[in-house]
Amino acid sequence: DTEVTQTPKHLVMGMTNKKSLKCEQHMGHRAMYWYKQKAKKPPELMFVYSYEKLSINESVPSRFSPECPNSSLLNLHLHALQPEDSALYLCASSQAPGATETQYFGPGTRLLVL
Amino acid sequence: AQSVAQPEDQVNVAEGNPLTVKCTYSVSGNPYLFWYVQYPNRGLQFLLKYITGDNLVKGSYGFEAEFNKSQTSFHLKKPSALVSDSALYFCAVRPFTGFQKLVFGTGTRLLVSP
């Protein structure tokens, strides 16, 4: 089983709202990732957690705040977003953070910021 | 810089015909290469990867890819296309440095006509 789940599937929020995206995997994977994908573009890495510690932040604005409460869960807290942040947010996980490891993606949360 | 290029925005093929989706890479060190497929409004599904060994890699749904070091290519192939193969295909590379990061090509839309 290589399932990564994400909730919610869709989210509409105003620029003053605070919301959170949730990602979960039960494969025992120890690396988890957040990607952002704009329409008709490839995914772009935002954050990487390795063994529940933040290991990569790709210079993401502070209005995005990741959190890894345990090895199965990954959250992305959103605050004061801009309309240009509207995108598909993808979560992924891999067994370990190594270069040969396969990343398995969830279905994504489609975010619309008004 | 580590990168992959997908020279075709779209590939059109008739059902039953062989298909090829092209990918070339530019990396220093050993290339770790991946293919993913994305159906509309969905996350990315892993198809196959090349780490080392045989140049012909077999993956999910009848897809395979050929690693060619001299031409720095990793083209995705399938002997007989299905209409259901119509989707967006991404080639990706894991850089030698920053190994946790997956860098995607721009994507190729495959359209299989009945």
C-alpha cells in the first residue's frame, strides 16, 4: 500500500483567514514533503521533513508554516495568504530521505485564495 | 545545476500505436531519474525509476524507460497506447547534492486518440 491522504480536497479562504492542510501516511515513511503546483506547471518543492525534523525550506514565505507532529502526519498552516498562492498543494512521502528513494504523492489540496 | 528537460509540450498518438515521451537530463554524478503521471485534478503517480543497473527499466501499467548515458536521455515508452494513458507525464531527477529534492521537468501532455 502506497497511499498518502490529504485533507481537505478543496479549500477556499480569504486573505485574512487561517487554515491548515493535513497529510497522513501509514507506510512507516520517515521523510515527508510539501510541494506547490500551479496550473500547467511542474510541482515545486516547498519543505522537507526528515525523521520529523525540518531539513529543507525552499525559501518559502512565512505565511506558510509546516509542522510534523509525528512520523505519520504533516500539516501546512496557512495565514494571510495572497491570491497568487492559489494552487494545488501536494504532499509526498518516502521511506527515507535518500536520493534513490521513491516519493509517493497524495491527491493534493486545491487551494483558492480570494 | 541539476535539471531535466522535456522537449515536447504534447505528444499525440493513436490507440494501439507505440508511444514515446522524451526526457533528457543534466546532472553531475550519478543520475537518479523518475517518471510520474498526473491525471486531471489528481496527484502524481509513480511509474518507474532508474537508479543503477539495466538500462531498460520496467514500470507500472506497461510503461518502460530506457536510460541512455551517452545521449543523457531517459525516454518513457509503451508498446501499445491506451486512451486511458492520456495524462500529463513528468520526468524528474534527484540531484547529487540536495538529494532530498526532486526536480521536475515541465511535463508532457500525452493525448491518445481512439
